[in-house]
Amino acid sequence: MQSLNVSKRTIDLDQYRRRKAALSDCSRFIEEDTVVEVDGKPVLAYWHRLDHDFSVLRAALDRIKYIEAFRAAKEAMFTRARTFGYAPRLPIRNQPCRKTITVRIA
């Protein structure tokens, strides 16, 4: 497994607002098993191929409806997401952690 050490860099958020990610956003592509480190600390592990059959898992994930929206923050970046397992509490609404819809339908 290779190790890739990178440093944090400043980005201009205006270049990413109100659009989806593009291949040109990447400065390099990782195509082999890699641990990415930021300033010497591991932050991401990527396995190019796993020795398991994930067809059942992939089929289940393909059936999930993902929400497409813009974040409410000032950056207003496009997001496509779904929370699995338990959602964090909502202190504003005084709600505790709760099961997400993906747990309730499983």
C-alpha cells in the first residue's frame, strides 16, 4: 500500500458554489491501495479492489434515494447525501439522536 503525504491548501470556495464536482477538480487520481496523510497524519484509506463480492450491498445502495440540495451555509455548495444509521441530535429542536430512515426500512 502506498502512502501519499499532502498538505492542506487554501481554496477559493466561489469556484465550487452552485455546481457539482467535476473531474477537473482533482489534481491527481489514486488507482492503487493508498493511505493519504495530511501533514503526516492519516486521514483517508483507499482500497482499489476488495476481495469480496459486494453485489448485494451495491444493489441495496442503488435503491436508496439520495437527497440533492444546496447547503444552507453561505458557501451554498451542492450536495448529494444520505445519513446512514443514526442521525445526530438536533439541539435547536431539542431532539435526541434518532434512527435514520435507512435503519427503519432495513
